[in-house]
Amino acid sequence: MEILYSSTRNSEKKMTASQAILKGLADDGGLFVPDHIPALTCSMRELTGRSYQEVAYEVMKLFLTDFTEEELKNCIRRAYDSKFDTDVIAPIVEAEGTYYLELFHGATIAFKDMALSILPHLMITSAKKNHVENEIVILTATSGDTGKAALAGFAGVEGTKIIVFYPKNGVSPIQEKQMVTQKGDNTFVVGIHGNFDDAQAGVKELFNDRELAKELAAAGLQFSSANSINIGRLVPQVVYYVYAYAKLLEEDKLSDGERMNVVVPTGNFGNILAAFYAKQMGVPIGRLICASNENKVLYDFFTTGRYDRNREFVLTSSPSMDILISSNLERLIYRIAGEDVSKNAELMNSLARTGSYEITEQMREQLADFYGNYAGEEETAARIRAVYENTGYILDTHTAVASAVYQKYVADTKDKTVTVIASTASPFKFTRNVMNAIDSKYDTMSDFELADELSRIGNVEVPNAITEIRTAPVVHDNVCDKTEMKAVIKHFLGVDA
């Protein structure tokens, strides 16, 4: 059955999956959503024993209905290959009776690789399907991980350019080094004076700039997005929750039909929204546990029904979650508003105008599957230390937030359901914070010395993503004010004459 996509703010204009992937963001500022969430056509038992690539096809074919079997399988084959350092793509590790779904085995050692390895192939295929002759300019903002994963995915891809903005002092040293050493004539990286929300707001503004769009079109260029707002990012993320359930079922960690809880550390809400979609498809998922750091806007939302970004922005040791505007939450709001585009638009306009909105009691009742909580910096560090001392397993700072929140959930609910925690980044990406959490004696070491020591005490190899940037030269040293983003882009694209 064909699935069409429309904006969360206007349901009249329908488009195919490939058209929505190319566009990225709807003209009205809304996000593309499917006209229904498809049910899985395979039982969970039938998915046991299948490779990650095979599960990906079974899930993605249901959302991307205008892709042929050959096109989609080709995209999957090219995405999930030797770029990943493990054949299983997303291994599951048990520690303290909880299952950590490791989503960081791709080229940039963060969960963004799971979707951004395939997005360039989906996008190029979409361009061919829709006879697009313009060069596609990927414009994205990053809180640390999306940037490098997108750069790695699109570098050297014919017919594309990619521009990444990141908060200059809001990412880890390793994250910044990964981005600014990126090779490729079609890549451009810019640090901005501001935080991630500033970068994301600037990118959205540029997408909605009609005059700029005309200038780009005249030069044979058009914008698209690699941010999690792109439906081509969200659909691949649904896959690993389906895969995780099938894998636990295969290993007799679950009985068929038994529920599995999911814990996700999130700032932009896309990763936990993907778990929600997996549940809607028929995966027996119980509670969706939303873990926040000290930027706890989502925790407050789930607790009170009020979303309010009017608060101090806190720089934490889990920078990919340092976000106060959770863009993907709009897709959930649209859903619980009964897919009422006018109600959703009203709430999003309130957010833009006042920085807050409040959902109705009826909408809140539909959030019963969600549980929100947060972990502070000390709690996060204590969790890294405790898990290491108890098991020898080393968590990164984001996964530690999720682990700490999961402990609070169990204390609050006494629920002992089998639980999967989305492990969203390698500890090697945040070596200083991770190693200091284990023992403060490590603070005198350099970042790369810390990587070697982490490898030794955790008995894991230093990932290639770290090895390759040790001596890599800086290629991108661009910095601008958030008000200068448009001028910087036009200069890079050669349309500023």
C-alpha cells in the first residue's frame, strides 16, 4: 500500500517518500509525516536470524513505497558495509542485567551513522527518480554528531555539496576535530558564536528564505537537509528497534510477544520518536523512557504537559543533548493532536512566538507510554564509574544519562521489564569526561593519550575514527556570528556576486 507524506502543518499537499526526502523541510516550516504508520508484514519470529540489512529492508520498504526493491536494497547494501567495524552493525551488550544496543560502530562512532550512512544514497536515488538536475546542497546544524556523520556520508558524492554549522564552543574536542579535518571539495564546515539552538534556528530560517531559494535555483542549486527533521533520517532509525527485539527474541532473552522497554538519551527527540514508530508498527515495546541531561525541557514537558524553552542553556558533558528546541517532538504533537494540522500549527506558532506551548489534557492522556526523567552531571559521572567498576563496561556520557534515568525509572515504578538502552556514542568520542568520571587522575593526559588509556582499561580497540584524526590537518577553520550564516553560505556557493 502506497504511503504519501504531508506537512505536520498542512495536510493538503501530498508527496511521495522520495520527494519528501529531497525536500527535507516542508515549505510551511512543518515536518513531513506518513499518512499512516504501516504495520510490519513479518512477525518478530520471522525476523529472527536475519541480518541487519535484511531487517532494514523489511522495515524501510513499508515507508519508502516509491522505491523499487532493487533501489532500496542497493541503498542498504552501500550503507551498511565495511564502514562499520562489526558485521552485525548494531551489537547488543548485556551489563548489569540491562541490554545496551550499541549504535556507534559506524565511521564516526555515533548513532547518527545508522541513518546518515544511508541518507546520501536515498537522496541521490530520489533525485534520479524525480529527474532533479540541480546540484543538491545539504544544509545542516549539529550539536556534535550529525555534522561529522553527514560530512562522512556526503563527502565526494557527485551532485551534492554539504554545509555544516556547529556551536564553536559547544562540542567536544574530538567532535570538533572530526569535523574540521573532513576532506572533500564539496564539504564546508563553520563554527558559529552561539549554541546549537541558534545554529538550528539559523538553518530553518535559511530553508524558509524564498529569495535565497531563487538565487540558488538560478545557479542550479537547491537546499535539502540531513538533520533529523528529514524523513530519510527518521525511517532508518526505526530499523534498529525492530532489529533489537528480533535479536533478543532469537537469543531467548525475550519470549515471543513479551514487551521490551526502551530507554533513549535524546535532545532533538528523533531517536525516541523512531522507537515510538516501531511500537506503532507492531513491535512489542512497553514504556518509552526519555532521558534528558540538565537541559531537561523534555522531562518538564512529559511531567507537566508544558513545553518551555525559556530557560538557561546548560553546556554539559553530553553535548549532543544540549538542546532546548526538540524539533522532532512536533511529529509526536501532530500525532497526539489527532493529526489536526491547525492545532499543531497553533502550538508551533506559540513556540516560535513565546518560546512555549501547553498541550490539552486529552493530548496528555496519549503520552501514557512515555516516561521522562533527567540526570545531572554528577549523576552521569557516577553512573559511568559504577558500571565500569561493576562490569568493566565503559559508557559514554550520553548513554550514561540514559542508564542513570533508567535506574530512576525502576525506582519509581518497580518495573522489571526487559529493557534496551540505546547506546548512542562511543566513549572514545568523549574521552576526557568519561575517563575523569572513572578516576580524576587521568585529567593530566592529552585527549589522544586518554584514548589509548581507555582502550587499555576497557579492553577495546581504539576506533579508526579516532586513529585517523590524530595527525589529520585542519581543513576547515571558518567561524562566524549566527547573523552571518547566509552570507557565509552564499560565498561558499559562489552566489554572492
